Amino acid sequence: MPSINEDLGAYSDLFMLLAAMAYAVAFIAFAWDLAKSSRTIREIESSVLAAEAELLAYAGASPHAAGGSVPASTAGHRAHADSGPGIGSPLVNESMDYGPGSGKRSAARIAVSLTWLAAAVHAVAVVTRGIAAARVPWGNMYEFLSTGALVVAVVFLLVLLRKDLRFMGTFVIGLVTLMLCAATMGFPTPVAHLVPALQSPWLVIHVSIAVLASALFTITFAMSALQLVQHERQARLAAGKPDKLAFLRLVPSAGALENFAYRINAVAFVMWTFTVMAGAVWAEAAWGRYWGWDTKEVWSFVIWVVYAGYLHARATRGWTGTRSAWLSIIGYLCIVFNFTVVNIYFNGLHSYAGV
């Protein structure tokens, strides 16, 4: 059995800490982008309202209002009012493409750059952890959580190359930062060899797919939570109430968020199905039975049932809107319960969390 490189493991822990700090700064930059955008949007809307008020005042006072010409300055204000974003209207369409009214958003660009830097350092931490242990780095809760956080960040960054999801940066990178903090402070585990039950090629197959599926579910959880906030905002605007969350104009409509989350959940559900099946095959090879009603197995199946119900209810029963979002959130809460409470407090064949 290869020896443990404790010095390299210490460097891995250092890189993990640096990655967490970089993610935290990126989170602050994303939050600043939303705050700054909110102020910019209100300034744009104020200028539009001022231009419209001037047009109305001129139309009421000008003797040429019935058919005369309009001065060039007033025409310019009218063009600005017509071309600018409407009050409360979104700055992004259903395909998540932004118009010119969204501004340059320098804070968001800085946040994305910091996220790339953090992900690079994070990847070095995960790789060095694996090299130090001479195995794949997901043999306990610390490694699973830190690797899962990396996958969430990388998936988010890759999607950014095709779609402008910077509006989700505060929520996704906030979750990544929280996951790393939980791994480093809640489940610190020294580099060590795998327990005998995990010394199998199925570890790579079963756990890697589980990590990717959990990462996708994490992203859809953020989108579903954001969908609920956007839905509430849209309802307030429809009722004629003031827009207290102007930065959400940078966020697509609740319907667009729901559709996007549904597509990602469908892919993640297929992965989770494979995870459960691969786990059953591994259980038969390790313990001589495919299914034994172990607590971990039961909750993995519960997660599968919740997301299956989510997909079925939305596709065939018309469960859209907030009901769909809540089902997605409940599914993710089951994942969190399975990973934390079940691993820590329930004894069973899967009790090798490293804590």
C-alpha cells in the first residue's frame, strides 16, 4: 500500500484555505455587483421618469402640441425614454441574454475573474490531496464536500461561457464558500488510507457521479430559491406595489428560472439514478446483497423519489411555479440531510465519514 505524503497533505489544506478566501472575496464582489446594479437601475428609471415628465409638461404647455414640431432637445429626451428600460421591466430576456441597459458591470467581471482564480487554487488543493493519499480524493465527508464544491464552481464557470449567469454568482459562490467552510471547519480529516469497504474500483464510478449529480442539484437549489424571490417580486409589481428589489431586474423571470432549473434537474436525476444503481452493484460485490435497507441506502432512495416526483408532477400534473420550486428545494434538503445527519448520527454499513 502506498505511503501517505503528510507534507503534501498539509499543502493541500493550505491551498484549500486560500481557495476559500478567494471564493469569499468573489462572493463579496458578486454581492457588490447586485447592490451597485440596483442603484444604477434606479438612476436609469429616475432619468426615464424625468424625461417622461418633461415631455408631458411640454405637451401641455406648447402651442404646437397639436401638430407643431418638437425641439431637438425634447426629441432627444423622447428617444432616451423610448429606448431606455421600462419601469420594473427586466434587463434580460427568457434566453438569459442581456440588453444594453444592464451596464458594464465591472464588479461582476472582477467577481468572475476571482472565481476562476479560486477554482484554479481549489483544483490544486483537491489534486494534491489525491496525490498525498495516493487515491481519488473523495473517501470521507471532508473530501466529498471539498470536491463537490469544486465541481459546483467549475460547472458554474463553464455555463458562464455560454450564458450570462452572473446574477447567480452571489448565490452559487456563496454556497461554494459555505461548503468549503463546512469541510475545513466542520469535517477536518487528516490524509489517510481508505477503509477496506471503500477500496474498490466502484468508488471512482459511484462517488464521482454522485458528486456531479449533487453539484448540479446545488445549482438548481440556488435557482429555485431565486425563483421564489423573483416570483414574489413579480407579484408585488403586478399588484402595483413599489419595487424594493430593483437588482432582480438583472435576473430572468421566475418562469425562465424554473425552466432552466427543470432541465438541469432532469440531467442530475439521471445521474442520481445511475448513482443508486451503481451503489447497489457495489453493495452486492462488497456485502453480498444489492439492497439491505441501510439508512444511507434508504435516504438515497428517498432523494430519488422526491426528484422523480418533482419531474413527474411538473411534466404531467402541471405543478409549475412555486410548487415546482419548493419540490426542488425539498429534494436538495434531503441531500443535505443524507450527507450530514445520516453520515454523522446514524450507524450503518456506510458509517465511514471520517468524523
